[in-house]
Amino acid sequence: MSFILEELRDTVAVRWRRELAGPEPSARTHWNTKVGYYRAVDSLLAAGSGDPLSWVDVVAEVRPQGSRTTFFAVAGPHAKKPLLRAYQTAPAGPVRDIAEFLDHAKVPEMLVDETKVWSYWPHRVGWMHELHEADELSRPAVTECLIRVLLDWAVRERALASALDHAPPVCAVEDLVVIREGRLSAADADRLLRQAIRLRLIRGCSTDGVLHLLRPEFRPSPTPAAGNRGLAQAIDLLTRDGQAPSEQRRHAVAMMRDAIRVLESVSE
């Protein structure tokens, strides 16, 4: 998993946030301005002011003062360094497809998506710390940890998590795509995490209950390997008859190695 951790430390979302919140005074000023608008969105949704929001509502909520000009400077496809553009310019593949989830017709909805990423980010940082401190983990185990952290955020930020039809933060979608090494499409990753949030917030399932329901999607039950009967017979012969012919022993060992490879591939 070490190479997966390296990829998770340098995702599109990580680079976007690192560049926006960089040490340069101009970058910090722009980032602080964006955070002011993120806080306004979060506050409006928490107060039940409506989903979707209008840019007028957001501007009126910004403290100490918002403006139409500033709103469109930090939100929408023509803003300075929008998250949408970061994904649109990513290399071709499942990660670039995440841009589709950010390309809303209404600018306030784009701002809601970025607000989700901003709000979720401290949880992601904690998740990365857990992965770094943990022993070697399988991809299914890392996926479970991701879902647990996502649901903890969703419960704490219920209104924000429910916005845009329970869309997950796109950085979590990207993380899941990375964990699955591109074998999971962005659409399937979004669907899985969105379903997790809905189960937790709408149906009231516990986190363990959500994982129980979704586990077959990322941790499929091992299927019997072809030739298991022959393998069992070969092992039985070896354990019962220490004088088995060497050729028969080699054949049994080869079958066991094949079975191990199959089981390891299933566990991934």
C-alpha cells in the first residue's frame, strides 16, 4: 500500500488546495476570501436556508462583507483556480471524469461542491494520518476506513452532506478511484459514496450497518477456485502419506501456489 499512500498525498485535490493555500501573500489572500464564501455556504445550509442557494443569499451571508464581484472571482468556471478546472486538466482517465460532477449549470452549486471539499479536508488529513500509522492494509480495508471517515463528516455536517442530492466531496471520490487503482470508474465511486451517505443520513443506518450493506461492492466474497476439490485431495494425500512420490508432491505444491495467487487477487 505504500505506493498508494504516495498517490494519495499528491492527488488533484491535494495539488489544488496546496496551490491555493500556498505561502505567497496573494495566494493566501485569495484562499482566505474563498474560505469566507465556504463558511457562508455552510452557515446557510445549516440554517435551512435552502438548497439550491442563490448567489445573492451567499453574498449577503459573507462576513465581514461580500460582493457580486468577489463571489464570481472565487466561484464558478471563470473563477481564479476553480476546482473544476483542476480536474478538467488532469490526465485522461477516471480522475479527469470527476470534472463532470463539478460542472453544474448554476454557479452556487459549484461553490457548494468546493465547500464540501473544504469542510471534509480535516477529516481527510486525519484519515491519511491513520493510514500512515497503520500496519500494511489491503485496499478493501483502506476503503472501509475512507467510508467511516466520510460518514463521520456527514453526521457532523448533515446539511452540507445532504446538499446536491447527498453528493460526496469529490476529493473522497478521487481517493476511492486511486485506492482501486483506476479499476473503479469515477461514476461508480461517486455512486458508492453517495449511497453510503444516504444510508447513514436518510435511512438512519449505523456506520457498521452501512459497511455491512456496501461491503460486497468493494470486498466481494471469495469464490471457490477452480480445482479446489483436487487441491484438497492433494493436501490430504501429503498429510496422510509422507512417502508420496516426489512428482505428486510437486504437483500439489503447484496447486497450492495457484490457489494462493487466486485468493490474494480476490482479497485485493
